[in-house]
Amino acid sequence: MIKEKINNDWGMTWKIDRQDLFDLPSSEFRNAIYENRLLVIKNVGNLTSKEIYYLMDKFGKPWNETQYIQSQEKYEIDYHRDQKFVVTRFSNKTTKKIKSKEMPFHADIPNHPDKPFPHRFLYMNKQPSNLYGRTYWLNIDLDLLNLKNEELNYYKDCNIIQQSWWEPGTNLQKLSFIKNHPIIQGRQSLRLNYYVLPQGQKDAWILECYHKDQKLDNRTFLGTIIDKLRSRPELMYTHTWDEGDMVIYDNWSFIHGRTPLVLQENEIREFIRANIDHVSHDEFKNKDFFRL
């Protein structure tokens, strides 16, 4: 296996033979995602849904169908040797809202009642062309941002009102602008996300922002932060997808987006995608892993 750092402090690419990948111990996968926050595994080749589930099971606890219902993602249930597994498919043909448009910066599943910001597991199943649809990640962990004390103290006094992206105006939550990682003690990140703008656009995760009791303009506050951070190359990674690529990332640490797709009417670009719970060391050590 060849390991290559993406940035000095985060991100790792594995170039590994398919069988060697399946033979790696589970601890290698879990340590890789928490140490590097984002893991790219190149050109794994054609995998079945069962093999994909087997690999993602090594990172934590894959979601069940109840959790997917709460996040409104379409899921598939299958069985292997009496073991139940759940994955989702995501393509330009199945997304009603986004389709082939550019995706703005966002973080997935921030409003889940029990398990917000799970790991995200992406496997490129069908890719007509790698010229389009590049995915980019912006690291928003405080330990990498090197904020000045006055800026950090300002953010500590900020809150956001979060809502449902699917049903704007519902599931309202008032949350601190700085969030704490559920597993890595002391790791904090900004609660940045796709935000509402006044020009008739209402379907976004962040509805309003406040500094203490003073309401802030979303674009001035959130947009300025994103623009400033994305100008720093050490915080950004852009991935050009080939079929058989896998990317697994710690969703607490990033916002991400995608360039537009340029596809023919009959072309399908499809991911097999899954969510994986963060688990403690003891939970991970004692869990029953999915067996091929």
C-alpha cells in the first residue's frame, strides 16, 4: 500500500491492491479516519453492495433503516448470510432538488436528533466522465484555522438557528456556532453550512445567525468566513472522481460542495453512499463486524 498525505495536517490517499484492502484490520480504518479526517482510496475497482458494506463497517457503526428515514435519504435493505445491511444510491436521476447543478458548500445531516454529522462514505459506482462533478472539501476544524483570540471569542458568542433543508421553517434548533467533536476530545469546528439568503431562497440548513442577541446578515457573517477560509490552499481538497474511487470523511470537520455536471440525457453518474456513526474506542473494539 502507498500512503500519500493530501495536506500537511489532514487528508490521506491510499493506493492499495483490492485484496490487501479487504485484509486490513479494522483498527487501520478507524484510526485513518480520525487521524486524517478524510481518506481517499483510489481505484478499488468494481465492488458489490455487500463488499462496500463490509468495508464501511470497519469505520464505525453503519446506519440502519430507521436512521435513514429520519434523514430522508432513500435506502436499500439486503441480507447476506442472515446479516442485514443498508446502503443508499445517489445519482443525477434520483435527486429532485440538485440534479446536475453545482452544490454550494454544506455539511450533511446536521439536524439528526441522535446522530448529527455522521461519517460519510462515498463509492463512485458509475462515472461517465471525470471532467465534471469534482467534489471539494473545506476543513473547518479550529485547530487548523489559527484564529486570532478576538475572532475566536467573537465566534464563541455566536449562535445559529438551524432548520430542516427538506421542510424549511420546521425542526428549528438554536445551536452554538462552535461545535464539539463527539469522539476526539478537544477537537472543535465551526458550525458552517448552507445558509438562507433573502432573495427568495429559503431551503438551507442555517436560517439565522446571532452574535449574542444581535441578528447578523447571513451573507456578511457566514459567506465572509467561507470565502476567507476557502482562499487558504491548506484547508481545501478537490477530488476528481474515477469509477471505483472511495472517499470517507469525518463530517464534523468539513463543509463540501461540487462543481456542476455536464451529462447527456441517458448518462447516469451514481454513488453508493452511506452514513456511519461515530463510535468510542470501547464500542468499536466490541462491535460485531459484518462478515463476507
